[in-house]
Amino acid sequence: MGFIKFVFQDWKANAGNTKGRFILVLYRIGNYSKKRKALKILFIPHLILYKFFVEWILGIELPCSTTIGKDLKLFHGQALVIHKNTIVGSNCTIRHSTTIGNKGGSDKRCPVIGTNVNIGAHVCIIGNITVGDNAVIGSGSVVVKDVPPNATVVGNPARVIKID
């Protein structure tokens, strides 16, 4: 995939969401350069600007080395924390005040989020777990166990309330 197509792969998914578009374009430029050693050096100013502006000013911890599929929808963005080892599939929606990461300590394994997953606001997804394709995670949920495909989970700790 060419540079322009790679950088704008989330553009259409975030129609009408200027902030989401802006953040994801900056993320994709950084992600593109992190995967190519020659560009990594050339894009050092961008990576510094990204870290300062997106992480420090906007409060969104979305490391450029994180693996994210195309068409990510990023709503609001405030207080978003995604660990660099997390894997997010294509066509996912992530809302504000969401934390996705490891349990800390010696357990460095992170969640794997499937495709078409809809993550509500104020959600924590923690540990070496898998969130299946087409899952919906309700607002305020704390997910510490695997979520099956096509399931809707809610609560603290999250529990399945529906499987389509």
C-alpha cells in the first residue's frame, strides 16, 4: 500500500469527525515511518511532534508502533490509552476514556481485538485476552476474560448478555 493510501485509510470511516481524522492521520504517518528504518530517521521531527501534541496536549496514548487495522473510528479521544503491543482489527470503533493494555508487572501480553468491534466509553480491556469479531463492549465495562465473537458484554467484570 502506498504512503498516501496508508495514511488516509481511516479517513472515510471518520467522516464528520475532524478530530478523529486528524489524530489518525498523524498516527498513520508515524506508524508508516516506524515500520521502515530509512524513514524512521527522516520522520523523527514528526514522531516528536506526535508525542508532544497527541499524547501530552490531547491526552491520547496511541503509540505509533501499535498494530491497528484499517477503518478505525476514533470518537472523542480524550483519556484514551492503548498499549503498544495491543492488536486492533479492522473497522473497529473506540470511544473516549478507554484503556486497552496489559496487567503490568511481569505479564506484558496485551489484548487482541477482532474486526468490527464496537468499544463503548470508559471501558478497560486488560490482559492477555481476545475480543472476538463483531463484539460490542458496553460503556463502563471492565473486560478481563475473552469475549466470544458476536457477543455483547457489559459490567464490571464484563459478562456476556447476548450472542447474535
